[in-house]
Amino acid sequence: MHEFAAARKAIEAMIQGDDLEGLLRQAEAVHGHLCPFVSLGVKAGHYAMKHLSATSTGMEEVVAIVECNNCFTDGIQVVTGCTFGNNALIFKDWGKTAVTVARRSDGRAVRLAVRPDYRQRLFEKYPAAGPLFEKVVVQRQASPEDLHRFHHVWEGMAKRELAAPLEEQLTITELTIRVPEYARIYASVICQRCGEAVMEPKARLKDGRPICLACAGEEYGLLTGQGIGCGRER
């Protein structure tokens, strides 16, 4: 346990020491590459944790309410320590690149949202980025050379955006919110068709026996790159 705590302690030290480059490297390891919006997530998470004088051990002392499922969110997760797995990350499918970080102890919170003209100004500042983004990300028709250049340009932008004034990138609003209750711990039951364990409230009864949603053929929540929708096993 002590060794795992020490791993998070290194990130907390980066937050307190304003080591944005170190935090960005941590985010790159999770996200897989660097881009300006990962950089913004790092900056937003860093600002929120410092502003709230908050620390995180993954025990829901801090919650992050994100409004998007894009690159920004990975920066938030790394810096705040709020993830889906530790139940401290809450997803509002609003399609806005924004986050509210709150302390559970008193509900004190801060919301940071990317300014509406940020993307346009970003592409104006880095003229090579727009055409590469269109070819690589939007059209997905890039050559290996295009892809290599794209990552090179994107990485340089991410690092340079760390030094840009935060207020030019994000709006900041102080709030007091009602923090959601701690995650409930549910018992598991065994699906009588596939034999796998399933969280009890997600099971359905068929002829008095517990059946998982997949075996029951019922709809379930599904998060993809398009946001939250419904899925069903056929």
C-alpha cells in the first residue's frame, strides 16, 4: 500500500511545485500521445487542485465532473486522481470541454471551461496544425509521413500551450455544489446462463434466476466516442 501511495505522492509534488511539464508527461503515458487539449486538461486540473488546496488518494476526497469524453478528460484524470475506476470521475454528456472539480468535505468547487474561440485561435497561431488535423483526425486519410508530422506538430503545440496564460484558454467560475453520494458497494450474483459474476442491480430475474444484461438481451448504457448511448447484445 505504501508503494502505491508513493506513486500518487509524486504527482502531488508536481502539483505543489507547479511542474506542468512533469504532469504533462504523466498524462502522455495515459493518453498515448500529446496534444493541446491534453495540455489544457493538465492545466485545468492543476489550477483546480491548487485553488481548492485539495489532495487526492483516489478515495473520493475530490470529485471531477467532466462534460466531454475527449483528450481534455485524460489530463483531468491524471492530475486530479479522479477516474471512473475509483468512482471520483462523473461524466455529464454535454459535449462541452469543461470540468468542475469539487472537494467532498464542503462542496467548494471550481469550473473551468475552454473558451469558445480557443480552437480557432489555436489554428491561427499554428497554421500547419489545421490541415494536418483535418487529414489525420477528421478524414483519417493520412500517409505515414502525415501522421509523423502531425504528432511532431501536436506535441510541440501541447508543450507551448503549457506556458500560455490560463485565462486566455479557459473561463474560471467558483461554485459550491452538492457533491454526489459516495459510490455504493453492491453484492455480486452469478448469471445462470454464462456463469459470470455480475453486480446485483445490473442483473435481471428470468424464471426466478439472475441473468446478466447480455444474456437477457436487454439494453444497457454504452459510452463510445459519440457519447452515452444504448447497446444490446444480439
